[in-house]
Amino acid sequence: MAKPTPLSGFPEFLPADRVVEQQVIATLARTFELHGFGNIETRAVEPMDQLLRKGETSKEVYVLKRLHDTEGDAGMGLHFDLTVPFARYVLENAGKLEFPFRRWQIQPVWRGERPQEGRYRQFTQADIDIIGRDNLPFHHDVEVARVMVEALSQLEFLPGFRLQVNNRKLIQGFYEGVGADDTDKVMQVIDKLDKLPVEKVRELLQSDAGLDEKQADLCLQLATIESEDASFVDAVRALGVESELLEEGLAELAAVVAGCASVTSDTVKVVADLKIARGLDYYTGTVFETRLTGFESLGSICSGGRYDALASDGRSTYPGVGISLGVSRVLVPLVQKGHLTGSRAVPSAVLVALNEEASRPAADAVAQQLRASGVPTEVAAKADKFGKQIRYAEKRGIPFVLFERTDEQGATTYEAKDIRSGEQVTVDPATWTPPTIDLKPQVITKEQQS
RNA sequence: GUGGGUAUAGCUCAGCUGGUAGAGCCCCGGCUUGUGGUGCCGGUUGUCGCGGGUUCAAGUCCCGUUACUCACCCCA
């Protein structure tokens, strides 16, 4: 069979790189659970009408079809995010869930778009949401932001993050106060600011969104405002636009920024950034986008926001707030460029050397002693010359080789060799373990590799 | 969906205006008769993406096709 070629947009990791992904997922899950988020996993497919509601017909959904169905599909598609399946899950199980309901979910999602760096057709998202029945207090907006900031802070081997927060009420109220008729259109045009030059956007605000020169200018000025503290409030007020909705949005945004202040750090910043709008139209208040320092071209790697009515059955609506990290978008480029990898390709911390094939049962018994102490251990595949057995370990990154020795009196001793330093010492397999740092593969950065 | 680029060994690539395929790395063996890494010596590796055309002759030129890739759109 000919060698298969990679499938564009469906990234896969080698074992050493998968170590990075596993550790990221474990760290995120631990932080989410520290905040009381429970885990669920939803099926890969949803009915098409679920996936396409809200008129999102432009979504690039992969549709499911049985090979033997000669006409038509199964009416199901692979989910393209975790929010829509979650909304469906909440409705389906509303009677059995306690509200507000909080959950974390880390799963692959699929989008049939044209792949490029940071943009894949299958990728892993890490999602947290809190959903209420009929109402959900605003402080949960602050909470999801705090939890994600804390989770990102734990990923110490990654570059810095900049969580940019805005509020739909704020910008919508401002545009209304300015006198705009089509606030959604204004939002869409403002969203182009990082792609198009300011002058172009100014033209579009007048030609497409129907603003006069002065109105356009005010909207552009609003978009330039950003701050790491509440000082943006005064900057907005200085523009002299007034509306009730605007005030509500200002208060909420100020609360998010203030509420996150205690969890920000040198590497994870939270800023009020009034040009953030988000394309998706179901957001109604807080909106999030996140940039990875030094990798801004990847776009937003962690987004979300407040939605007041993503789910609704006849009797209740379920408002929610959530945020979603693009695990693949962050990791695949960093791993491919060689910035991150794992310290070894196998879990094994120790290789038990084999003197001759006949001594395999004895070697197995020694390995079992180590495993009982929680040390991932494997026994050499062949009773090769010791040089070859050491090289077997070296290629896999296994740090220790354990030799069995029999002296002239016939007494058996064991020696553990750290193949990085060459140091070899006598040990008791019943009690010896490698240093804690060597027990599990570690994530290593480019700087540490050299 | 629209537009550009690329396709030669496991990997990175060379192959000038057509003359029957190369380097480095990797891998294997030896020097080293049971403790690796450095060094030296030797060795393996290809339907030159696929299909067709021009030619005495095509990796090289032409047409088509597929895959990969970059940008736009959109988004994690």
C-alpha cells in the first residue's frame, strides 16, 4: 500500500508532542473542577436543525450520510462547537439538572472550512459554561472570565495571553446614543478595524451603516479605547454620548475587569477593549476574545460571552455565559514550529535491562516492583548488548536503565543508571524510585531543549 | 467558495538552457567479545505526486488531474 499522505486540516501529534496536549487538557480540567465545574461529553453529531438554528446556514457543517443511502443524508451533522450541543443537552435534561448548571467539556469539533495555520477542520475546544433557568446573575460573567484566566495562568510553558473583554450593551447603547439606525451593521464594520485601515472603516461606516461624519468619528473613537483598569469608563463618558443601555454595559464591563484584577499576572492580562464585537449574533452582553502574545496572527484563541437566550423550551429560557479555548489553535502551531514538545515519547521512566532471554521472568518481577511504587517501567525488548539496550532507552527518552548484577558469591544486586549523566548507583528495586520530575514526561520549551 | 505557490529517499533539499538520480541528517553494521552518546570505515533507501502529450531521449518542456500550502472569507 502506498504511503498515506496527511489530510489537510486534521492535525495529529507524534507521541512526544501529544504529551503537551495531554498536559494542557489535564491542567485545564483540574482548574475547571477546582471551581466546581462538572464534566460532560456530548455525542459527536446533532440534528441538522439544531446545528443550523439562529439562521447560521453559513456554518460549514459536515453532514452525516450512510454509505448505502443512495439519496439524501441522515439529517445529522458533526457539531462545529460545544455550545450548541450543550444548549441541546440542557434542554433535553432540564428536568434532571440543577440550575445554575456549570460544566466543562473538552472535545473535538469539526468545521468544513479551508484549513491554514491555526485553522483546522477538526480541532479540540475546551469550553466552560454556566447556564441558568430564566435568569442568571451577572456575577457569573465575571466568574467564567476568572476561571479561564486562572486556567491559562497554569499553562506556564505557553506565551502570554491577553484576554480582551467588551460588552454588547455598551457598544449597542453607544451606537444608539449616537443616533445609528442599524447598530448591528455598525458593529460589523467596526469589527473590521484590525483588517482594514481606519480611513476605510470610516468610509464604510458612512456608506454602509448610514452614519454621518461626526457619528462615524464618535464610533471610531469608542473603538480606540482600551484599558487594564476601569479608566475606560471616563474615556467613554468624555465622548458625551448618553444612553441607559450604555451605562449598563459600562458598569458590567467595569465589573469584569475589576473582578479579574486579582488573577491577572505578568503573562495573563485582562483588558477592556472596546473594539471587540464578535461575529456571532447570539451574544447579548459580555464578549471575550484572546490573543496569544507573539502569535497574534492566529486570531482569537479563546472566545465567548454572554447569551441571554441560546436555549429555550416552551416554558423557560436558559441564559448562559461561557468561554471556549481553541486547544488545537494554540498547540498545533507551537508544536509544529518546535516551540514545545514532550521530554520523551513514552511514559516509561525506567527500562529494565535483560541479561539473557532466560532471565525475562526475573526482569518482569523487578519491573513489577517498580510499578508497585508508581514508576512507569518497561522491560527491554531483546537481550541485546547493553550498549544497544541503553540506546533503545535513549531513543525513547527513558531516563533510567536498571541492570541486574550477580557477584562472585552469587548475590544479586541492582544498579540504576541515569543515562543522561552516566551516573550508576546500586539500588533496591523494592524502594527505589527516580526523582519525581522524571516520573512523568514533561513539557519542554524550545529554550529548554538547547 | 475565490486567487497564488509547491510536489525528487524516512526528514531537509540539490539536480544549470532535456541525455537514463544526488547531498546532509536519520537508520544499520564494524572498529569496540555485554554499558550508549564523540570519532573513523562501510552499507541500505526512490514507481522524481498521478495521467496523457512533444522528443531518438522527460525529474527537466506542454496539457490535465490530485494532494499539500499561502492569502481572502470566516472563525477556536
